[in-house]
Amino acid sequence: MTTHTQAPYEPYEGAKLARLEEDAAAILARYPEHPRSGLLPLLHLVQSEDGYVSPDGIAFCARLLGLTTAEVSAVATFYTQFKRHPNGTYTVGVCTNTLCAIMGGDAIFDELAEHLGVGHDETTPDGAITLERIECNAACDYAPVMMVNWEFFDEQTPRSAVEVVDRLRAGEPVRPTRGASSVCTFKQMSRVLAGFPDGRAGEGVAAGERSLAGLRLAREKGWRAPGADDAGDGAAGGEAPTSAAAQGGRAPGRDTSVDTPSQPPSGGTADTATGREPSEEA
Ligand code: FES
């Protein structure tokens, strides 16, 4: 039998503690049977307050869920979206996975690293930009891809990427290629990921034409996945794509530029973290 040492009470206090406890209660209400399932959104919540998963935040989550701080830390250190040191206002992630890399992702990262004077997972001295190498964002059809606080910037070049970070550092508005019409801060995005919509889910187009070309062709040809007749449109057997969830997808309701099926074409259900239907995934 495993015994756990209860985490010491965290030093959050006053209005901040009251605010966090109110929001945490809303999160845990989503998981009445299994409160520990609320750990990931709780970590996003403390990150939205502190700009990273702070020791205080770890202790806060541990106390709420009856876990040890070691157990909470084990989860927080597993996922790269959770930062263990103060993050910049904007996380600029350059995809250097295979396709993006050969399409220019490595060159973009190198250019940004030199321009900003920081390396992977490092933040500029003004606290504006945290630069990262990131893995595939399921946007290979728009390679090379860069993400700013998990919003897409498609088909980047070293020059265009530098222009984006310069505008961000200057406080100028920057519009992602797809998705929301502007880029919010890292703390704001963390709050959305904690499950508190910012009301911008319907902005922009989530899935571009290239991403939907296969779906369109399949419809024109009447192609269906094996086994589809047995269980309707959702019988391909796969589960909903999860990459957008891993990279910080947004709440339901975003429009697409084309008709989307009433059921996911791949047989899954709507992504539970983002609320997007799979047809909206890039
Ligand atoms: S390899 Fe970059 S989005 Fe897939």
C-alpha cells in the first residue's frame, strides 16, 4: 500500500488565492467522479497566474487533489506545455520535425536564435519571447510552420519569422495565418487551456484548403473507410486526432471555410480538449 505525505499548504494568499480556488472549483466540478483528472487543467490554471508552473502552483494542485508535490511535478515535467521556469509573454515554437525541417524549419530556428540571442527554451532578456523547437503540429501541409502561443503561422521563412518576433517585441498586433485573429499572451492562452474560453473560438479559419483536400476528394469519389457501413460515418475505427489538443487547441465553435461532416470522417469523436471536430484539425 502506498502512503502519501500531504503537501504543505501553498503560500498563495489573499485575492490571488481566492481567485485560484474559485477557478479550481469550476475545473474540479467537471470531474466529479475522478477529481485527479483535473490535474492538467489545474496546471494550466496556475500557469495562467504565475506564467509557469511555479512551486506554489505545484503545492496548490497537490493540496486540492490529495497528491504529493512529487506526483504533481512528475506530471508537470512530462508535458512540454508546462514550463518550470518563468516563460516569456510569447512562446515562439518552430517546428523542426522532419518535414518542416527539410522545408526550412531548421533555418528558421537558427535565424531566430541568432536574431534573439537565445537558444531552445530560453527567453529574451525583455521577457517577451521564449524560443522553442517543437515537434510536428499536424500542419505539415503548410510547412514550415511556426507557432506563437499555439496559433499557426504557416509557410514561414527566416525573414518572415524575424518580422513576426520583431512585431511581437514592439507590441504591435500580429495576425496568425489561421485561427484567432490575433495572438494573446502566454498567460491568457494558459487560461483558455485550463478551460475558460476567451470568446475568440469562432475567429478565423481552423482548417485550410490543403488540409481538407483529402476529405473533399473522398466525398467526391464516394470513398469510405473499411467498416464504415457497420457503424455509420464514424466507423473508421480511429480515435479523434489529438495533436491540436497537445498544442493548445481552442474551444468549440470555430468556423471553417467548407462544409464539415456531421460526424468525424475518421470515426472518432470531437476532440475532448479542444472541442473541435476532427475535420477541423490541420
Ligand atoms: S513536421 Fe512540422 S507540422 Fe508536421
